[in-house]
Amino acid sequence: MNLSRYTHLNRNSCHLVLLIFLLSWTQTFSSPNVLFIVVDDLNDYISPLDNHPGIKTPHFDRLAKRSVNFTNAHCAAPACHPSRVAVMTGVHPVQSGIYRNMFGAHGPRWRDESPVLKKAVVLSQHFRDHGYRALGGGKIFHTLQWTPGDSQNDPDAWDAYRGDPLDPISADWPRPKLVSDEKAGLTKGRPLGGHANRHFFGAAPLSDPEESFGDHLVTDWAIEQMKQPRDKPLFLAVGLFRPHIPWEVPQRWFDLYALDEVKLPEHRPNDLMDAHSHGRQGWHKWVTDNKQWKKFMRGYLASISYVDYQLGRLLDALDASPMKDNTIIVLWSDHGFHIGEKENWEKFALWDQTTRVPLFIHAPSLSKDGTKTRQPATLTDIYPTLCELAELPVPKQCSGISLVPQMKEPSTPKKRLALTSFQFWSEKTPSLAVADPRYRFIRYGNGFEELYDLKNDPHEFTNLSHDPSLTKVKARLIRALPAKVEPMRKIPTNSLYHRGRKRRGSAN
């Protein structure tokens, strides 16, 4: 045998194998990474949007300069559970029938809540199925810090999840530490009152070490993931809990906002005379009677600045990582938030303050960064947008449309208006709202209608639904409403994902 010839052939074979490996590696990393950031209960107070007087959010400004800012983006539903399910499946509530928060889940009970979602492919799962490493941490699907083991997260949609995927935040987020109403000198009747959760609705600085807070720990975890060498592109989802109630963050974030300098939102007496009753006016009365409005606003602003700090840490880590030049960034919030606007608190309404959310998207070498667009977007548009950016097929389940045209040129007209839905407890059918670049129209389940000109009336003080000069505008917006909507689904207590039952496929 000619050993030299054998050695030569063997060496060539090795070179060929190495070449194939390198080509494969290069091909793998031609796909962009995805940094997917979710912020809970964040409204438009941040500086790149309405810029609440005195707000300090330098890192949101920083993100806005390196992304397209969708200033007219709206949630699919103004509540945590339906909004997050809609984003992660791409299926709007008018198709799934999931309009409100539902508790008592231990896994993706939404699959049993809605037949449409039974086999829906979660966004992270879709990327994983197409060659990505899908990692999640914090609040992505609905979960709360004070209800251990109650989560709608789908563990099967991730390669790995920080901590317990069916209890992703309760272990890390400190329990509310506000003093009782009696010790605080407050009258009884605090919103979200009761023996077990009377302290949830409030604001107070915490003295615990900042590094012990859940959002800080989740950010630490995400930073470590960005440092790790990978043999696949990364889909990294980071869910931040603040500024969700209770507004409790370290003292230094409260120190940014002197109480006597805090500005309250625009407010008009009798604002609700021509508007739908959201049923929460009692909350506002308690707040004003107990002189808590400025204190709560201060707590909310402090919580926003705290989250802004965590965002800055994520951006710093990304810029220092090998992922810097090949990563899509998307940041969104599940819904807006009221701090007394229209005498409403929290969310659970269909006004612009409740439904409009931050949405920033950056795509390397594609997005026209540093620009804004008023073209309407619904958060269900995120799924097909990310698919197009990563050159993945769009699942048939998706009801949104890609925002890539607006990312390339923000002035490009969008063919579809932003659609939000919700079902109020007092009504038997869902309520619907649509937004174009200027107007907002709402049709409630009881037939009541509201129309606002947001250009001239950004606070939605005046209902123009009966203004004859806007008849054509109103008719155009009505045509954008879906002809058919699914009824609200009931909680399936027999679901194997219902809390207290064994996980599907678990041992007997």
C-alpha cells in the first residue's frame, strides 16, 4: 500500500470535513440573533413617546436612536394574559376568544381555553424549530410575584428557561412590604384590598440590596447568556416585571423624583360624562380622598426609571458581546397604563392611554434607525415581522402583518389599522377599538360608541361619535372592525394545565 498516497488522501478528507464544518458554521450564524424584551405595564410616559414631565429614561432614548419607534402601536387586549398569548402565538383575541386575565393555571392552559390555540406554535418554539437556541427568563407569559405556581408559560416552547418555567418570578421578586392602611393613616377601601393582598396597590422604596431584586437577577442571567459561545443563533427572551404594581424599587429611583415636583396627568372634571363607564371610579376616589395620587405617580415613575436602568444593562452587554452586529432587538409592553387619566387606574380599558404601548424594533442593515412612525401597529404584528427579518416562514395561525415595510421607510402606509379587544365584566359581548394615525374609534359590547381626534385631543376628553362632520371618518373606522369575533372563552377547570392538576404527559 502506498502510505504517502493514503496519508495525502486522508489529509484531504480531513480538510474537506473541516471545510464543510466551517461552511456550515458560517451558514448557521448568517441568521440574526433575536433579543426579545418584554416590559410589564409600561405606558407612554417614557421620553421617546409622550415624555411625562421630568421622566428620566436615558436608555429608552438610547434604544430609540438605534431602532424604529412605532409610536402608534397597540396591544391586542389591555390585560396581561390575553396580550401576551396574542404576541407569543400571533393570534388575536377576536380569533382566540381570550380577552381577559385568567388565573389558576399551571402551564399553557390557554391551549385548552381556546380551540384555535390547541396546536398553535409559540414564537420561541418556531425559532427553535428553525435552528435557533430559544431561551427565556422572567415574565414572558402571564404570571405574578404573589401567586407561586400560577403561570401560563409553556415550558415546551423553550430549550431552557431561567428557574422554574412554571413559576418563573415568584421566588425572586420580593413580596410587597407596604404597611397596613391603619398604620399608614389611610381609610379602608384601598383598591385590590382584602386580607391577603391589601398592599398591592401602593408605592414605597425598598432597602433590600438592589442585586437581590428579580428584574436585576433576570437581567444578570440574560447578560450571561449573551456571553456564552453558541453553535446556533440565539432567541433570547427577557421579561421585566416592573413597573407593574406594587411600585416598590430601591430608594435611589425614588430620589430621582421629588414629591412636590411630580406632575399629575391632565384631568378634566366630568370627563366621563360622554364616555363609557369602566367601573373603576371608586379606585380614583380612594386615591384622591387619601391624597395618594402624587405618591403613586412618583412610585410609577421610579419603577420606570428602574426598568430603564435594566434596559441599559442589557444594551451594554449586547454591545460588548459577539452578538453586537447581528442581533434583532424588539422591545414591547403588554399594554399601557392609567395613573388617574379618565379617572382610571391600571389598565382594563380601551382608551389610547391603556392600549398604546412602546414598540421598538431594530434589524441590522435594514431598519431606518432613529426614526418614528405613526402608522398603526398591533402587537400581533411582531410574530410575522420577526419571521420576515429572520427569513422564516410565517405560520398560518398568525393574524398580524409584517412591519418590515415601515422599518425600511417609516412613512409607508400600513394596510391595516391597529385593533384592540376586551370584554368588560358587565357586558356579554367583546368590545372593540381601532386606531389609524389620527383617530380612535371604540364600539363597546353594549353598543355605546366613542370617537376621538388624537391630533387635537390627545387626552380623549371629547367624544366625537355624533359629530356630523366626522361621519365619513367614523364609517371608515367601522369598516376596519372585524365582521365576526369569537365569544369569550371560559376557564376549563378540567384542563390538565389547570393549577393543582398533573402536567400533561407526567407520570401517574
